[in-house]
Amino acid sequence: MDSYTAPLTPEEQSHNKQSVTAMVLGIVSLVVTWFPIIGLVLAIVGLTMSRSNRRFAEAHGFKENSMNTAGYVTSIVGLVLGILTILVTILVIAFGFVTLAGVWHYADLPRIFY
């Protein structure tokens, strides 16, 4: 006994395609998080796409797609990691400038470190 499922409407097909795109953008933003600007842009695009897709599903009465939820979550995680990567990069660069400028000396370290 085979179960029959009705073919998807064009709106449902569009919803599924956008869900896959949001999920892929979220995953790629996690992978390229060490390139902060690229990862941040991909995370923002994936987040806006998944939020837009969620609103589209609510407006048309579709069931929430698990791929869209995965895209939403991975985009948020990619966004947070991208912001943290940028902050760490700024701190490392600032620390390097301070060290090279001679403002901070190794002699100022407490005796416990050497």
C-alpha cells in the first residue's frame, strides 16, 4: 500500500528553496567565520532570509520548515561568532600597537610570569 502525497504548490516549492538557501548560508557563515567580514555578511543574509521565509510561511498557512529553523539557528550562531571574531581581531591588533609603541613593557609584568 503506497501512500500518496499531493504535489507541492509553487508557493510551497519557493518556501522550500528559500529554506535550503537560508540553511546553506547559515552553515557557510559558520565555516568561514575566520574571515570575519564574509562570515558576518553571509550570516546576516541567511538570518534575514530565514526570518522573511518564516513570515511567508505564517502568512500562507504553511508548516514551519525544519531547514528554515536550522538556517535561522546557524545564522544566529554565525552572526555571534563573526562579531566575536571581529572583536578579538581588534583586541589583538590594538594590543600589538600598544606593545610596539613601547607603552607597555615586559618589565611591568608581575614576577609570577617570569
